[in-house]
Amino acid sequence: MRAIVNLMSKRAITLSGWRAKAIQINGKNEAPLSEVLQAATLKDGRSMLDLITEKDRMRDDWSLYVDGFSLPGSSSIKKIVKDNVQIHVLDRPSIKVKDF
């Protein structure tokens, strides 16, 4: 399966070095959202999953827009996504957070 991860966050773009990326999960027609985010790597080798989640939940200062649905901060990321899904990563810069 293939998913497109679109970054709508200046912070995420700076940490990743890209604005949009096709993520390929081989041998599957669908995959957990967490697996797709784990495959989206940042410049320093961490993953988008590491950046925006903590203990299977999104950090309060991040949100996702996945396949027409909004997942606000503190949401579970156990959603299963299908082939050709668009995932938009957004942050809320008005919330004070320490550097990741």
C-alpha cells in the first residue's frame, strides 16, 4: 500500500526536510496509521510517529487529517488506513512545547 504524508507544519517540515512524501508499506492493502507514521522518517533518523505521539496517543500540540476525518491532539492513532490515503500533519504553534 502507499500513503501520502503531507506536512502542514513548519516545525515538522524543518525536522523532516520534506513537505510531502509517499510512504510505501509493501505486501499490504491497508496498514495501521502508526505503521505509516513510523515509516515517515525525519532528518535525524527518528520517525514522524516519534515526533507526534506518546504512548499510542497524539501529543496535544499535533493533529492529523486522515481520509476526510480530523484526529485532534490526544487521539488514539490505532486507525487502519487503506491504499492511497492522504495524511495531513498539522500542529498548533500557539501551544508552548519544549523542543523535541
